[in-house]
Amino acid sequence: MAKPNYSFEKRKKELDRQKKKDEKKARKGEQNADGTEVTEGGEETEAVAEEA
């Protein structure tokens, strides 16, 4: 019987975790050109910017 390759499983899990983190970061940074931000449910909300 073959010996399990635990280091491969660990690396795969780390890559999956990093990919998920990057996708979440990209989703949070995503903003439409007209100043609305897309939320998880696909709804658009107006980005509020305070003027000084």
C-alpha cells in the first residue's frame, strides 16, 4: 500500500486558502465606474464619500 503524501495535502490546502482570501479581497475592492459598489447578493449600493 502506498504511503500518503501529507505534504502535498497541506500545500493544496494552503493554496486553496490563499485563493479564497484573494477572491474575497478582489470582491471587496471591486467597484463600478459610476461609484456604486457591488455587494454579495448582487445588489448595488451607493458609495458615500464625504467632502471636506
